[in-house]
Amino acid sequence: SFTPRVFSGAQPSGNMHLGNYLGAFKNWGKLQDDYECLYCVVDLHAITVWQDPARLAAQTREAAAAYIAAGVDPERAILFNQSRVAGHAELSWMFNCVARIGWLNRMTQFKDKAGKNREKVSVGLYVYPTLMAADILLYKGTHVPVGEDQKQHLELTQDIAQKFNHDFGREVFPIVEPIITGEATRVMSLRDGTKKMSKSEPSDMTRINLTDDADTIAQKFRKARTDAEPLPETADGLDDRAEARNLVNIYAALADLPVAEVLGQFAGKGFKDFKDALVDVAVAHLSPVTGEMARLMGDPATLDAILDRGAEKAAALAEPVLDEVKETIGL
Ligand code: ADP
Ligand code: NA
């Protein structure tokens, strides 16, 4: 049996946003009560697409600051950046030799991210899910809180663990379980309710960044696409209204209320009124987070010291696992 252990992470590709916060960071703090937790800034994942070398270190600090501002406690959880523990890259190579090309070919996120450019994107972007499996299994992680968007990658992690254990006839790795928490775990773009809010959206106006001030948040929500219908009585009245549904989900998640309760409060009202209320809830909830992030980012030496200490602790956990894996493979 395996020690319950949580692993999660986000890419330091700049523009930490409301989707990252509601789908990930906000939930991470709570897990510290029940699990040993590792929260990683996955900089090796970030470089699967171009990152400006002059900005990457600052983006790594921004991500770490976002984790802490959202409730991650570096005294209780291990907070570090991926490239500081060499085992991630090492284990991912071994997993490249376990995973099958057909498995990777089925990954929808690669298809989304590569688009028509399939032949021109990096090999790293293609094998991204095997690195993610290594991130988790390097620590024998048992539970992974992820947004809906990462579910398929987590299934690949399970497949890799299963095949490794089976091929070598040893229970080396646990089969990880997803923890999918809360309403609105999938936050969509403010322009198109069928696309997820993402760091890589071309316009800043369709994404609430965790560094946005109150005026910017208000402006973005007021410009968010909706429709002319009032809010419905029940959630099925949001079917085929992706943008409307998204704003209701965001409200519910920020106010920590079930969607039914939000609709009970706003049914029959138009989106102009609803957006005013949404702005109030969003600003009230996010301004302490934004403020704490700004304070932390103003003190890079302290953030670097936290990341240094986290990397030491993570490396100490990884070392015996990597030894066991190599011994199992015969390396
Ligand atoms: P991005 O997709 O913006 O590049 P990451 O891949 O770094 O973000 O994801 C970091 C975490 O944030 C993951 O747990 C992911 O599931 C979550 N996440 C990212 N975008 C969203 C979203 N729009 N809604 C909910 N969760 C999200
Ligand atoms: Na993602």
C-alpha cells in the first residue's frame, strides 16, 4: 500500500488566471489538512512552447506567489519548481519507453494545442503527458487534484503505472486517483463559452488574470459575451447558452454556492444586473489574493528561498523512488 500523497502543478507561462485559481489553486490549500502535498511549478512543461528566457524565472515566481496567495502553505506542503529536481526528466524518459505512440495519439489536448500545426510543434508538446506521469509518480503520488481538462492525461498516468507494474511484475507505482472539486472546475473564455479560459488566449480581455485590479475585472466581465435572455429558473435553462452558463458557474464557484441557489437568486433578471453582482463577488474574493500575490512578487529573494527549500525536500523524496525504478528496470 502507498502513503496518500497529493501532487499537482501549473505551468509558469505567465498570465495566471481565474481558471487556474478556481480549477486548481483554490482547492490545493484545503488538501494540506488531509494529505502530504507537493505543489510544483512545472517549468519543464512550460518550455514545450517558446518562453522568453528573460521572463521565465519571473513567471516561475509569479506561479509560486499565486499558489501561496491561494492558500498553499510552504511550511506544510512542498512547493518547488520542476527543473530543480532532475528525476522528473529522467523518469519521463523511462516512461517514454513504456507509453505507446497510440496512447499519445489519442490525447485531445495535444490536438487542440497543435491545431493545424501538427508537424511544426515541439516533440516536447507531444510527449507532455509522459512528463506529467513522471511528475506524479516520481513521488508515488496517489491523488491528483486536476481540472476537467487534465482528466485524459491522468488516465494516461494510470495506464503507464499499470503497464510498468505489469511489465516488470512489481507493484512499483500506485494507480493515481483524480480529485475533481467544486463547481465551475472548468472556467471558459469570456468570449467563447465553448473554449476554456487559458494563458494562451490571444486577447487579455477574455481572461481574468490573477494580477488584474478591480477596475480591470469589472471591465472584463461587463464586456463578456452573453445573450439577451434573462437568467433561467433552473440549470437546464442554460443548455445551449455556453457563455451564460460560464458566468453563472463562475459566480457559484466564487461565492461557494450551488448553481441552483445562484439561479434562485437571479432568475428572471437580465445579464446586466447579474454581471454587476458577479463583479462584486469576484472583486471581493480575488482582491486579497491579488494583493498577497503582489506582496510576494515584490520580495523575490523570499520566494527563491521557499523554492530552494522545496526542491531539497522533493529531491529527497524522489531519490529512493528513482533508485527503485532503475533497479526494477535493470539500469
Ligand atoms: P493553462 O491551461 O492555462 O496553460 P495549466 O496547464 O498550467 O494552465 O494548468 C494548471 C492547472 O489549472 C491545471 O490543474 C488545470 O486543470 C487548471 N486549469 C487550467 N485552465 C483551466 C480552466 N479554464 N478551468 C479550470 N481549470 C483550469
Ligand atoms: Na492546461
